[in-house]
Amino acid sequence: MTTDARLVPTSKLKPARGSTFHGVDMRKGWELPLAFVRVPDAYKYDTSKRSLEKAGKLAFHTPIQLTGKSMRIGETRLVEAKDGTWIKDSDVAIAVKPSELPSFAAKTKKWIDISILSQILILYEGTKPVFATAVATGRDGLGDPKKTYSTVRGTFKIREKHVTTTMDSHEVGNKFELRDVPWVQYFEAGYALHAAPWHDEYGKPRSHGCINLSPIDARRVFMWTDPPLPTDWHGVQASESTGEGTVVHIHP
């Protein structure tokens, strides 16, 4: 039985168990810059001979502590891991601290930083990063959100939060209906942060414009942001009585 009481034959269904990927708690020894492997065939390399000699395979979505150093060998740009090996930057989604933080990053104010080029989301409390993960934003990258499947850019605030909700589209040639999408947080028109149990491609542009997170990360972000969800509520809207929504800062 679906959420609106319709019946669907089990023969027409398949399970979407959701990715087990999750980001890292920056309060437990991690520092920026760090990276997440975003391709299934990534390797770390020994560059001591100024050539790319494989020094071990990297598991998909593995988090890696970086030193901040980079180099080029031919046309290939590499970044250095803390263990002294090097990784192709095209194989990882890299989380870095902005050279200049926004003016609202003060004291313990919560805000979310999202980079479309890096495909990275970082939770901040003032100037301190507390959590980092890879996400999947709009599949058309830095295109015009009004004309393409790109994520809107700018500074917004979370408007409403839903433990689950139906997300659909009525655009010609772009019809979909997703029931019970978990951990949804709308911040601008139909754009939202939400779990995407139907794929595991975090670290690459993929969505119709929303910011896709793994189910584990989506719940973590949902529980961290404001307004807080009152006990036994299924959703909450930012207001004078419930509280102001957390800032969402999206940039290239």
C-alpha cells in the first residue's frame, strides 16, 4: 500500500536499500582539506620517480585526509594524502576551507556550505567546520537553474523540513513522482536538501537541481539544522514560534 492508500503489485517493485556512505565528523581528528573517493577505480600513487606508480587501490567513497599539497605530472594534477601517497584530483571530491568565510560565519552560528564544483557539503558552527560529506547537486553543474537541471546558487535559509514527503514534477518531458522521500529540507522554491536512496553517486552532479545526500548523511544534517523538529512532529516550518531556518550557502 502506498502513502495515499493505493495498491501496487509487488512484482512491479524493487527495493532501494540506500547507500551506506556517510561523511566524517570534523570534531574527531579530521581537518580540512580532506577528500572522498568518487570513482570505483581510484588508486593512490608513489611519485618519487616523477611517474605514476600505483601504490594501492582506494575503495569507493573512502575519506582521505589531505595535506594541502598538490603537484602535476604531465597533464595529471595530484593531491597529497597524509600518508605521503598521491591521488588524482579527478578521482576525489575535495573539501577545502574557503579562503574567505561569509560575514555571517560568526560565533556559533550554524550554516551549511555547499560547493557545486567540488560536490561537497560542510556544516559549520561559526568558523569551525563540524561535519563534511560528498553530495550530488544538479546534473548540469553551473548552468542556468531556470533553463537546465542545475542547482540554484546564493544564500538561503531552510524554509521547511519533512521527515518524509512526496516530491514530483509536472514539467513536460520531466515527469517523476517520488513517495516518502526521507529527510527533506526546502530552502528555495522547490529546491531541497534530501536523502536519495535510489543512487550511490555522491561526489558527482546527478540530480534535477536538489542536493542529494546519502540517507545517513541526510538524517544527520536534518537533525542538526534549525528549526528543530518538535517531538512527535512529522514536519516543521520556520517561523517566529518554531525558530529561524539555518543558512544554506551555495556557490561554485
